Amino acid sequence: MPTITVEGPPIRDIERKRKLVEEITDASHKAYGLPKDIIVVVIKENLPENVGVGGKLLIDRNRGKDGN
């Protein structure tokens, strides 16, 4: 049973999450040739204050772009 983990920023719209899970499941079904009902998709949402890129937290990198 394949388990696919997606990590990224929070997705607030539940319909977008449903679409993401559906599309990942469909792609995995095609790639593996396995039944969709055994494919597991886990969404891990990371807040900008918990992710650093290039030595800076994302929350701090984004502040400079909008003037805050």
C-alpha cells in the first residue's frame, strides 16, 4: 500500500484539499497500477514560522515583500 506525503503551506479551502488528494491518488493509481482504495495520501501542513529557507524563516522572508 503506497503512502504519499505532501508537505507544504496550509490549504484553507477543503475543496482544494479534496482535489489535491483526488489528483494525487489518480496519478499514483496510473503509475503503480494499484487500486485507488489502497493508496494513502497524507497532507502535512507547515506554518511559515516553522519553515526556514536560506537561513531565514518563511514568515520573515515574506514580510519584506509586502512592506511589513
